Amino acid sequence: MAELVQYYGTGRRKSAIARVYLRPGSGDFKVNGRPFEQYFVTESQRSSARQPLLSTETAATFNVLARVSGGGVNGQADAVKLGIARALMLFNIELRKKLKAEGMVSRDSRSKERKKYGQKGARKRFQYSKR
């Protein structure tokens, strides 16, 4: 029985988590079982998610299967981007230099700041009345 060759990478952004599998193939891209174009509606989301494959010129050599959960669609697109980059580095460590130069190796740790008590939001205060 032939063993399935695949490369796995986990991507996170804000509260979105993406589990990405790269399998040798023709360039088919599925997210949560749906076609890529159907899941990521805007062009900015599509280009963000596809960026590691395009910069390393491996878009036509891998089928991408991504499972995403949590967060919004933009955060999920960035999580898929990091997951693909990590999976590509497992495939070939030589690609790390190119991916790192374009800033796709490190996780974007920015997330929503918590609301504080006695305030309207994270930074915004309630209106102060002097008189």
C-alpha cells in the first residue's frame, strides 16, 4: 500500500487557527471542503492566502487542503498563509530564506485587547463631566 505523502503546517492569527496539508498534485486548493474562490470572497484574502505558494513558485505542484476555525475570514486567510509557509519549510528548508525575506515565517501576535472595568472599551473611557 502506497503511503500518502503530505506536509503539515499550523497557522494562527488572532483567534483563527488553520491546519494546512500540502499534498503533491495539480494545484487544487480547498478550504473546509469548499473551493478556495468560494471560501475567500475578496481578492485581498485570496492573494494573502496564496502568497507563500506564489513567492516560492510551487502553486502548481501542490494540492492544498486547509481546515480553518475561529476568528473572521481575514484572520483565517492570514492563518492559512502561515500554515502554508510552515508546510513548505517542511517540504524544503531552502525555501525558508525566501519566505523569511517576505515576512511569512513569523506569527503575527497582535490580537484584540481586553476591555477593562470602569471603561467603555479597551482604551476608551466613559465621558468625564466636570460640572
